[in-house]
Amino acid sequence: MKTVPFGSTTAPAVVAGMMRIDDKDDAHIRSLYEAARASGINFFDHADIYGGSMHHCEERFADALQLSASERDEIVLQTKCGIVPAQGMFDFSYDHIVGQVEGSLRALRTDRLDVLLLHRPDILVEPQEVARAFDDLEAAGKVRAFGVSNHTPRQIDLLRTAVRQPLVANQLQLSLTHAPILAQPVAANMAAHEQSVVRDGGGIVEYCRINGITIQAWSPFQDGFSHGVFLGNPAYAELNEVIDRLAAAHDVTPLAIATAWITRHPAGMQVVLGTTTPQRVRDAAAGADLELSRPEWYELFRVAGHLLP
């Protein structure tokens, strides 16, 4: 399995996301876990809100796997906090961050989290509160590394005015058909085109590369927010023709090609899977080990509907 820089170490280019295991039985979760491990994926992504109630998917993961201490040491457990669905708000206060970490530790049946991400940005964030929570969690050995999710460059800079730990990851939505973080900069100064509009402060990929922050691409096979997966979707017939042709040429599946398009980027991104199908985990792993040529990468970019001036 291809690895990418991750803080002071490295990590697999594919992450097994556990968002959708809430209704899966123990045997299914174990088969998903075993497929990931056999494919070289030892990195598992959670969030406190996954599963419809706080810590539900974290609990299902721990209940199903019953990991020994030695096996726990072999994997990376990442979780996220900050969203409070019951109250319709975000919360980066000291009490909420620390309380949610304690809940995740209990649910996952572990004494530490390898990575903690702040989920979606809290508009009312007080960086000193975040810094105090991170300092106490690190000092207690409860969290080893910290990062963010869905954060802009300036939001990260604001946190860094108080937070002293490196922010090692930023989990962002990215797929072939939902790629504004890549497509906007290439259309700079093209005033007549929607793609040229700067959103989210702009330059998040470049910012993360400059600052050693690993981008984790979530929803890597979704077309955006509303229409589902683009693979095999007749609404993306031309794109799928190219994907299918490249898949045949490289003797991999279309899902592997969609994965390879993201992992080809020199930023060293991780692809966060949402699938609960073991074979798709294996397919994604195969894609991460495939390096598309520059012409192949740009052909996919163009046929996905992005302007190349």
C-alpha cells in the first residue's frame, strides 16, 4: 500500500471510513476490517456523531472487533468531534472537546486516540479554548495528534494563534466531479467562468502543502451533495467511458481509477472510503498503488466537466 507523509510519520494513502457500519452485524464489520488490513490499510476513521447517536459507530467497531492490546497498537484510530446534532450547533469549547474525547475512548475501548480532528468549523470558536483542550488531552496521553476537517486556510491560521501542536490533517470533500479545491485555481482570472470564483478563502490545497497538512479526501466517489455516486451513473456517461477504458488498460476496476486520480496528486492525499463492501476496499487499495500518467489525469479532469483554459 502506498504511503503518504502524515505529521512526523507516514500513513496509508487509503483510510477505511466507519461512518456507515451502524446497521452492520459483527461478522460484516470484521470482514470489512480484515479486507482493509489485508490491503495494507491500518487507518480507521470515525466521528462521534456517526451512527445516528453519539458514539454509536465507534461502539459498533469496538464491539465487533474486540481488539487485543497488541492489535490495537497496529492500527491508527482517528475520530472527530465538534458537531452537536441534538442542539443544531457546533461546539469547540474546552468542555465539549474533552468530554467527547472521553466518550470516544470509552466507545472505542482504548486508552488513546491516534488522531483527533475538529469536525466542521465552529463559528464561535475561541482558539485559546481549543488550545487548552489539546494541551490537556496530549499531556494525559489521550490524544497523540490533532487536525481539522472542512477548514479554510484562515480558519486554520486562527487556530494556530493559540494551538501549539502541529495540525496534521484537514479532511475535505474531493472527488473527480466535486473538485473545486483543485479546479478553481487553474481557472484563475477567467472572470466569465463560474469555476474561477474563489470560495473558502482559496488555495487550501497549496496551503496544506506548504504547511505539511495531509488532505484527507472524503466522499471520493460522490458527484457532490445530491446525486450520489458518479461511477456507473448515466448522468456522467462520457466520464465513465474514459474511466472504463483506463480501468481496462490498467487491469483494475473503475473505482480504482477514481481512487488513483486523487492519490496521483503530489500533495500526498489520503482517500477516505465510506464503503462497507470489502471488495471495494480492495479495489481502492489497488487504485492507490496505481500512478496515472499526467495525460491520463488531465483527461479525467477535463471529461469530468472542469475547465482547462
